[in-house]
Amino acid sequence: MNLDNVVERMANHVRVYRSMHLYRDERLEILAEKSIRSWLADYLRGSSEFFRLIGDVDPNVFELFVSFVFEVQRIKKRASMYMFMMLRQQ
């Protein structure tokens, strides 16, 4: 279970219902309740609560949010990879 799947489920919900008002994701809650978690899990949980308060969400706008999350994850993975390579060389 990873954040990519959580974000994809959120995006699919918005595409179908054009709203986040009734959206609940137990997997996101499980990820956000772990004692060791990514800050991105906390960000997604807070964002999903914000989107639920708003209610209606334009799917095109939500796609920008999804793209942002994927880009952040890509940058985090690349930075981790570079740091690992630097540590390995020492």
C-alpha cells in the first residue's frame, strides 16, 4: 500500500462524482496513523479533509493536485537515490 494508489483512488473518485464530500479512504487513514510516516501522507490527509469541506471539485483542477503529488514523490525518490550514492562512495 503506497501513496500512489491512494492518490489514484482519490482522482478516480473525483472523476466519477466530481466531489470529495463523501470520500473516505481507510488506507490513507492507516498510512497517516503510522508512527513513522512520510510528511506526504500527512499532507494528503489534510488535503483530503480540505477537499471534503469544499465539496465539489473540478476534475481538471484535481488532476493538477495529483500531478503535484506525483512530482513531489519523484523528486523525493531521486533525492534519496543521490544521497544513497553519495553515502556509498564515502
